[in-house]
Amino acid sequence: MNGILIIAHAPLANALRQCVLHVFPDGVKGIAAFDVQPNVPPEETLISARQAINLLNAPRILVLTDVFGATPCNVAQKLVDGVNSKLITGVNLPMLLRTVTYRHESLDALVARALAGGTQGIMQVATTAPQNQVKKKNDQDNDHHQQ
């Protein structure tokens, strides 16, 4: 089974892991969180992150970070090899839940599932049900409310 490591600005990584515990109370084995603390040098952060990834003791690991170009992502880039570990940035809860659900699949399939979960979990939601929304005078007949 794939391991999952969340690396994010404190306290996001552990908060996301706690959300997973809420949904999957028995399913967090093999899921670690590493909060990157402010004012800690990147070299020290990398050492601690390596320890976190080693504690997972998984044959393959998916690393999820919060923001591309920020310290968590930069540190994670030094951890992954692209073969036995992969990196995705822009982690959100739908992405994480999808990875936990499908973590038994191959690492490449898990990456695809994570990307789909992350993007499909982002949508604009109407503040009222579509049938209760007032049509504007210039609106065309667009009554398709599919997602």
C-alpha cells in the first residue's frame, strides 16, 4: 500500500490529517503529516521531513504539499525520486480523501486519482437552489445544472 505524506505550512498538514481521521477513523495508518514551522531554516526542515518520510516505511509514497514554490514544496522536491515517490502540490481535502480511498492502487494511478479529486472538488456553488434562482432578462435558456 502507498504511503501518503502531507507537507504544508503549520498547522495545515496536521489539520488535513485530522480531517482524514474524521472521515476514516481506522484508515490513517500510512498517512503522515509534517508541518513546516516559520523561521526554521530549510536545511533543518529537510532533515525533519526525511525522518517523517522514513517513518512511513512504505514501498511507494505520494507527497502532497500546499503551495508550489513555497518552502514545503521546495523541501518535498528534494525528497521525491519520481519513481518510488511522487509529488503533487495544491493539496486540498477532496484530493486527500481521494488518495486515502485509492492508496492501494499503483503510484501512477494514485497520482491521477489525486489530481481528479483535487480539481473535481473545486466548484462554484449557487447560494440558492437552481429552481429558486431568478433569471436575468439577458440570460439565455441555460437550464443545465450538471456538474
